[in-house]
Amino acid sequence: MVVNIALASDLHIELSRSRVPIPDFHPDTDIIILAGDITNSGKKTRNGFERTFEALRERYQQPILYIPGNHEYYGSMLEHQDDIVADLGRKYDIQLLQKRYTDYQDIRFFGCTLWSHFLLNGSEELPWAIRAAERSLADYRAIQYKNGLIKARHTKELFEEHFAWLSDAVRQCPSNIKKVICTHFAPHPVCTAPEYQGDELSPYFINNLDDFIAETKPSAWLFGHTHYNIDTNVHESRLVSNQLGYLRETTHFEPQKLITL
């Protein structure tokens, strides 16, 4: 059976000040994947999770799978936010996939934020990659974790936790089921925008999971976070992002795009 997947991420609805801006997905969509950075619970956020979920459900009846991005935790305690959003999602029949999977037709969708291992440029560059991220990125000033601000070592630990879950879950998947991995953080160096090749912050945005992709061969890996859209193949697996990004960014977001598997 053919399944038409609509993918969107990095909508940053938390920045909107009027009605909730919901993408105009293709009418043939069977299932909607929201791959993170959709909205948050920040004090200045007008269109938070409830208004966003309500607007989505007013417009679409299809199954909606929601994978949290880093921005979902802004203004919140990371340890508690997943439970809060999952509970609210159940009210609107929107399923949060955080270290969870769900089956639809003949596809198993695996979801987690993933976070970063900071090893894009090699282990010898790890200390500098961590230092650059903490110095420059808002995550480390906007997310609470373990009674303080989150640190880069925490997000690296979260990557290890998320990737361990993902590795086990994917390897245990029956061979007759198509595997689609949905994360917010990017899985492969090919996901790097040309202008950020070699950038000191790229190890925060991009992981190098080439060996894992080659071994497990998911049908597709859907992601966001980079504000750079691609649709390409790596080791017979399709890597796709469809990100809106910030106002005045040119990401070539395609709300009508369908990923057909």
C-alpha cells in the first residue's frame, strides 16, 4: 500500500502574533509528520501548544505525529515538558513521538529529538565544538534542566540516550515493515548547507550516523533543525527535510510536498 506523508518542521509558530499559521498540506496526505520546532511554552509565546494543536485539528483529520525539537523546551523544564505536551496532544489526538514508535499501514515510524553528538568534525574537535555551542546558541540560555540551565554535556548525554533507544528499536523492527525514522536533529553530513560546511557550530546541528544508516537501511529519515531543505538518498535511504524557518529566511519550504512510500 502506498502512503503519502506530509512533512513540516521549524514552523516557529511561537513567534507568530496573530492567528496560528498552519501549512496548507496536500489534499492527498495520509499522515502528517511535524519534525520539531513547531511552538513552545515560553512566557512570550502567544500561539503555544494548545492553540496550535486546536488549529491543526480544525483543519486536518489525518493522523499527526509530533517529534519535539530543541525549541519545544524553551522556557520550560526539559524533564517535564514531554509529559505535558503528550498529555495535551492526547486531547487533540496528536501523538508525541519521543523515544517511541507507532505503526501506520505497513510503516513503522520511530521518533525522537535525537540531539547532537558534536562529533561531526571528529573526536579531536569535540571540546571546541561543545565550547562553541555553549557560547553561541540560545538553547543553553533558554532551557532548564536538572535545576539549572542545560549544558552542552547534557545535550550530548541526551543524544546518547536517544540514539541508544533508536538503535535498539530499529534493529528489532520486523523485516517486512518499512522503517521511517523521524528526528529533529539531522543524521548525516550531507544535511549540511553549503555555506555552513566546516562551520564551528555545524557539529551541534548535524550528526554523522552514516554507519547506522548503511546498516539499518531505513526507507526514509525525516528531520529538521538546519533550516536547509534536502531530499536525497544515502545508502538507499531517503533523507528529507521540509523546513519553513524564520521570517525572511529562504528555505524553499514546500507545504504541498508529499513523501510517497
